[in-house]
Amino acid sequence: MILADTSVLIDLLRGEIKAEKLEEYGEIATCFPVQCELYKGAKIARNTEEGEKQVKKLLERLEELESGPKAAKKFSELRQKYRDINDFDLMIAGICLVNNADLITQDKDFEKIEELNSEKPYNVEN
């Protein structure tokens, strides 16, 4: 299973990458912290119902990974080890680890988490 981080899904919503690029990875999943970040971003960036509808439509197409007590425990372990990484990223990493999922992300902070298999799926051209 592959979990797509917020950075990747935002690029998808903005049209900066095509869905076909993500489909190369097989079944793509999401998780609660990613969903929170997406809805927060839709509210801040657009402050419209249309942005929220786009997020909802995208999330309906993705499987949701379990984020219960095991993920919470893993988050707390990661928090002790990686103090310079924000809580949402550590929650996402913990969820990946307890679900044996790899992560696709554009966020370099995930590279610091040695227990996590993460990959940058594309290069953004400047």
C-alpha cells in the first residue's frame, strides 16, 4: 500500500501532476492527518465550498489507512526521536509504519525518518 502525503495530493488538486502518475504506484491511500491538512488548505487557499468539494471528491476515491492506538503509540515514539519534525508529519509516518505502507511525498522532512520508506514521485520544475 502507498500513502500519498498532503504535498502530492495538493499538486494533484492543483493540476500540477496527473492522476495517471500516481496510478503507477498502484492503490493509493490517505489518512486522517492528510485529510485534515487538505481541508485546512482548501479553507485557507480558496475559502469556498468548491475547494472543499474537490477535496471530498478526491478523498472518496482513496482508501483510508487505520489510525488508531497503534499509530498513536508509534507517533509518540517518533516524537521522542525526531523533535525537529512537525506533529502532522510524524502522525503520517506513524500511520504508514503501523500499516506497512510506503509514502510518496514532496516533503523533505520525511527523508529524516529512517524507519520510513518514502519516495519523491516527481520533480517540480521551476
